[in-house]
Amino acid sequence: MSELLVNSHNGHLPASQRVPVIARPWLSERATKTLDIVEKFVEEECIPADAVYLRQIGETTQERFSSHPRIIEDLKVKAKKLGLWNMFLPKAHFKEGAGFSNLEYGLMAEYLGKSRVASEATNCAAPDTGNMEVLAKYGNEAQKKRWLAPLLDGKIRSAFLMTEPQVASSDATNIEMRIERDGDSYVLNGSKWWSSGIGDPRCQIYIVLGKTDPNNTDKYRQQSVILVPHDVPGITIHRMLGVFGYDDAPHGHGHVIFKNVRVPAANMVLGEGRGFEIIQGRLGPGRIHHAMRSIGAAEKALEWFLARINDPKKKPFGEMLHKHGIMIERVARSRIEIDAARLAVLNAAIKIDETNAKGALKEIAEVKVLVPEVNLTVIDRAIQAYGGAGVSQETPLAAMYANGRTMRIVDGPDEVHLLQLGKNENKRGPAHKRRIEAQTKKGEDLCRQYGIEPKDPLFLGRSTGEAKSRL
């Protein structure tokens, strides 16, 4: 057994044998076999290749945002031969994908989340995944032929432009970029930032959300989505943005300015006023992808944590770290939290498969809030075990933390999901109040049937009659 794959004190336990029992009835034989192939590919090929990728990017900003590491294309060839390509498009909705369900891909995405290069190597990297879903679900045949086909082949990359620096973009109805019809064209003016993927030299198409009808009384019909080629005049990449000092090169996240950018009217997706519908359709499955990759990151952090506390060269106060009870407790809590979070994500994926993203809004929101918190907590524990090395470039943990922290913001910040979850849960309040009152009344009636005087809850330990006599 290769040391690159061994994962337990008893040797290697394949990924398919570690699938939670609750999810197994929804896992096909083909997906079960593919899951083991994904694990082997990630552990033996992708994780070792991460070091090569980082070196091939270069060091200067110009090098980093003009590079395309050769190792990626070599890994793509291997992935295609293994049948690990475009696994993310769910079979229930798309003919272009590999034919897996959201649950099945979710289990695979966990392993992709353990490596920097694995998602791109299998053509399952954001923001391309969500963008391909938009084109596959809402694009017309011409749009699919021009943009979806090369994206599915991994020949180009794409960017997603929604957030704006001057407004509270957590509420997408606030966006201000104007998309105005002018004859056979649309003209775009405005500014976008956190435009994922825009720095990659292979990025050729932007999916842009803007307002075509800002005066519409229905605020959810003001927005539209349009396809903007990267080389249209009037586009300026003002700057690339970093996350805790990490630039996420080469694709990165950019601040982009549009000034009289003109694109053909045929580039409108689905039609004017359908932008909110499209974006919501894009974000639902994407949140599941993010969540499962985050589970994988948390597993990786726990692996690094365990490796550190079992390193015989590291003996604070004369004992290996695992001899200190506080570390073992943190390991135990990490195991519990990761396993619980995984079950929540798999439940959400099953719900999407059985209904759709809209039918699983509650479950998606739950994991969108829960999983990043678990991921960050586990990574932080691993960082603490490594001390100074944990916050430096000596381990992948610091970069993992920076990436994990953004997950509490992207695709809707925690507060948005918590507010909606809380409001929906609170709708049940009056019904619960009525039920509790009815149960209390029936309890009092039963007491009287058995010759017992009901107790006044305000005077615990006294009967109702005793309480009244004392007033």
C-alpha cells in the first residue's frame, strides 16, 4: 500500500467504505467506484502537485497573474483518462455532465477540497462550475455553442460578476450596474468587485448581473444577466484583491470598471428581468459544492493536526503533544463537528436531488452557515498545534484559513441566511404557542379527572386553590 494513500492505523480504508450509512441508499454503484478513484487521484496525484503548482505560478504579481502552470494540463489529461471530468452537473437537470447526483458529487467534492489543484484538474472549479450551470440551464443554443462547449472541455475559464463596492451587495436588489438597450446592443456602465476568475489569462467570458429596468415596481424583475466577452472595449481591471494577503493567483478576484461597454443583444441570458431567477438558480447547488469542499479542507486540517501531535520531535514540557489532554479533546471535538457537518450537507444534497434547489432552501442555508464555522474552528485548532509554523507559509493551514473565512461571506453572508432561517422558523411560533396552551389545558383537565387540583405555574409547589387563598 502506497504511503501516499494510507489513512488509518490499519492501512487504507477506501472512501466508499467511509460514506455515512445514512447516505448509502442514494449512492449508485458507478458513483461508489468513482469515489474511490477520486480519492486516489487527489491523494496520490493532486496533493503532491500542489507544491509544483505554487512554484510554477511564480513570485511577482505580474508572473502570478499571467501564468498557467503546466502541471494543471498534465493533471487534466490524467483526470480525463480516469473519467473524472465535469462531475458537478447533476444528472437530474443536465445532459452535459457526468451523470452523478448532487449527493454523489458532494461526496467527491469533499476530496477535491483537500487540494488546491484538484477541482481545476477535474474541470470542477469555481466559478466555472456555477457559470456552466447557468449556460447549461438558461443559455440558448448559440450561447452554449460559443461558451459552454469550450468551458466543458476545459479550454477556457470564466468569471462571475455580481458584487459591487459602493452598495450592500448582500442584498442583490441593491446592485447599480446599468445595462441599457441601444439598438441591437446593450451598453454596460458601472463597477464590480470580488469578480472571481477575472485575473486568469484563460478567462474569456464574464457572466454579469446588472439592472435593465431600475424603475420596475417589482424589485426582483429589475435585474438581468448578460454575457460579456473579456476583450470588449471599455473594460478595465482596476486591481486584484487579496484575502488576508493571499491573492489567489492566477484567477484571483478583481475590481473591474465598465465604461460604455457594448455587447450584442443576443448575449442577454433568458431575457430581461430574469436576472434574479438566474442568480438564485446558480447559487443553490454552488453552496453545496462549497460546503463539501470545506468539509474536505477541515478533514485535511485535522490530518495535519494529528500529524503534528504525533511528531516525536515535538515534545513541549517533555511530552508529545497527544499526551496533553487538551489536544486530544480538540481532536475529539473536531471529529464530532466534521461528521455532523457532513451529515447536514449530505441531507441538503439529497433534498436538492429529490426536489430542487428552491425546495431545499432551509437545508442549503443551514449548511451555508454551519460548515464554514466548523471548517474554521478545525483549521484554527491545527494552527494552534503548529504554533508559529501554523500561521506561516510552512504549512497550508494559514492559506486554508484565509480561504475558509471567505466562505462565511460568498454566496450570501451568514447574516442573510440566519435572518431568513430565523424568520421562517419564527412563523411556527403561534402554532407552537397554541399547541402548548392546548396541551397545558388538557393536562389540567386530566388532573381534575383524577381528583388532582392543577398547579398554578406561577406558584410552583402549590395547588391553584392554595395560591388563590394566599393572594
